[in-house]
Amino acid sequence: QVQLVESGGGLVQAGGSLRLSCATSGITFGLYTMGWFRRAPGKEREFVAAIIWNGGTTYYTDSVKGRFTISRDNIKNMAYLQMNSLRPEDTAVYYCAAGRNSVTASDSEYFYWGQGTQVTVSS
């Protein structure tokens, strides 16, 4: 059974930092591109960042470039999203996802999804 479980969300003041983690099981983690998406209240789910299977390529949406860093540990089967300089507009439920193609912002390319973790940034 495939499981992706996010953790690390919470309430933080603007300008603060959080590190999200995604623990995976049931997949050969090292074969998968990992992505982070988010859904803000009243909005569509949007792409945040992705990292290819070996960590050699990353891809970010423009609004988080320079503030967020995606990484992975293929020994621990974990993906991470380090979020710095957080803004109120980063408030959302954050989801990790696993796909078999190269880094992409298209959510249809990701096969497996976690349940999400809430990130709330206060002004």
C-alpha cells in the first residue's frame, strides 16, 4: 500500500520558517519525481516545487523562488520543503506527491498524493 504522509505544518508569523516533511512507503522512492503542491482557501490547487529522482533537477513556481527549497533523502525515502521568509499568501494546505516523469508542474503527472498539512502564516 502506497502512503505519503506530510508533517511539519503549523502556525508561523510572516517572515518565519517551516520545514515540511513527506514520509513515503510502498513505492521505490528513488525512481520517483517528488512534488509539493498547495491549496489556499477558495483557490485551486497549485504547484509549488518538484525534484527529480536523483535530486539533480529542481523546479519552482515563481512566487516561491529564493524562499523555498525542495530536497530529498533517497535513503530515508523522504522529501522536504524548507520554507523561509513566509508570507500570509503562503497560507494553504500543502501536499506532497510522487510521479514518474521529469519535474513538472502538472498535477496530472503525479500518481500518489498525501493528505496534506496545514500551513498558516499570520501577518
